[in-house]
Amino acid sequence: MTVSAQASAAAAGIRTRPAPTCVVCGGAGHERHAGLVDRLFGAPGTWRLVGCGSEGCGLLWLDPTPLAEDLGLAYQAYYTHASPTHAGWRRAIARWIKQGHFASRFGYRVPAAVPKRLLAAAVRWNTNLCDAMDRMVFFLEPLPGGRLLDVGCGDGHSLAELRALGWEAEGVDFDPLAAKAAEARGIRVRVGSLEAQRYPDATFDAVTMSHLIEHVPDPVALLAECRRVLKPEGRLVAVTPNVDSLGHARFGRDWRGLEPPRHLQIFSATALERAARRAGLAVRTLRTLAGGARFIHAQSQQIAGAPASAADAWRFEREERAALRDRPGVGEELLLVAGRS
């Protein structure tokens, strides 16, 4: 820990505490990236990321790390605060393609399914796009009337998709502005931490988390609470940035997945599996995804202050997809599917 980094964050309005050890395995941290600032959403402070020194763990985390009660200062201009916009014809076609994909891939019942399936078939060659659409429904098969909780639901975009497909879906988010945006979509949202909601045991058939576990101070406790509220045959599905991704190797300190100071830790596959098992979860699936590669490329270029183009992003996406054939651990995101053990 450096005194100057802690003082810089405190002076800017986000108070911090030392975080010398890994929250998953207790290993000591060694500096990986220093002097980081938030170039996307203007959160205050200068930050440092350290990596776990324990063999095989691979977790990255902020040291010093924000105090829990000051985390809201990092979200004052976050993207999840925007209200939903009215869709034009291009958005409508994209929605039909998504619905056709959900019907073909998972068996969801959608209106006018036949023409929508045909539209979806026309883009099936794009495996990255298919991965991205799969992620919108968290790789879940239909369960009409099934109860689903999205933890860290943000503006409720995924919940709106799942509700339209028959899930009894609701969300929880600690950011009241994001919750307000979700409510504008007609989504039922509670504000605060998952633990503070005091849901009864075995309430939900599915608990989902998209880019949430990296934002919380105690990820093992969060996973344990997810396990508690799951029904015995329920599923937890979590997606989070992958510290071992091709994008991190390519962009280093400018990689979009770092996102200081909101990302308190960034997981490797090993660290995420260890955290899940410590929480009492049985891991069913743990792999990487490349569906967000173009977005990561464009945002990382922006952070680096370098020019970017759609062609560059497409090339990076193709490169990552090709790399996954030989190195399946280099996708931009980790996918965890787990159940009660």
C-alpha cells in the first residue's frame, strides 16, 4: 500500500482502507497497475491494483480500497442511470432477432416465432453475437412462472427481457438512480444490498448477476447469500470480467475490465471457483465468453486515448474467437453456473 494513493483518494472524496490480502485465499498482494484514474465516468481518486501472490489464485484487487459507505461516490455519473429510450425500426428488428434466437436456442415461446426464428438463423454464423444473446437470458432455459432475482440489476435491461419470456423477475441494486431507471421499465426493484433484503430461504429458482460480483467488498459472503435464497434445484448464473482475458493482455492498465474504483476485485477462473466453493456452491459450469470483445476493444481504446474504429473492434473480436479454440481461458468474461451443493 502507498500512503500517497490512499491520501489522493481520500482528498478527492472517497475514503479508503488498506486491503493487503486476497479476499478469496488470504494471499499477499503485489502491485500490478498503479496511478489508475476513471477515464469513463469521472469517479474521483487515483488507484492501485495488486495481484494475489498465492500460486494459482490470480485475483486482482484495489489496495487501498474504498470504504463501503463511500462506494456510491463512484457511481454518480454511471451508465445505468439513463432512462430507456424509444426504439426505432432497427431496434425492433434486433429485438425480433433476439426473440427468434431465444426460441431456437432455448425453447422460449415468443409471438410470431417462425419468422423470428428465420431472422435469427441469418445471423447464426456470428458466434460472438450468439454468445452475447445467450448472456442476455443468462443461458437459462424456460421456466414459466419461475422466480428470478437479478442482483445488481442496474437499469433492468436483462430483467425486461426475462420477464417478457415468462420469468417472474425482480431485481435488487444498491444504486438508487439505477433502480429508478429499472422502475421506468416497469421492473420491481429493491434498493440496497442482497443481504439487507432478508429474503426467506429457498425463495428463487434462479439468481443472476451480470458484472456485479467485482463491485462488492465481500464476494464470498455475497455468493453464500445467493446460495441461501436459491431453491434446492435452483441455479446461480454470474458473469464477470476475466483477468486472464486477451483484452487485459493486450491493453494492460487501459483494459476496460479494470474499471477503478468500481471494480474492487477482478477474478481469474481459479479465484472465482474457489470463492464459489467457499460459499458452499457446487460449480456446474465455469468458462470464458467472447461476446463482449468488440465493446471491450472500443472502450479500452477510449481509455487509452487512442483512435478506434469499428473495423478494429471486429478484427479483435475475430482474433479472440480464434484464440479461444486453442486457449479457452482468454475470453473477456467468465461465466459461472452453480447450484446448492
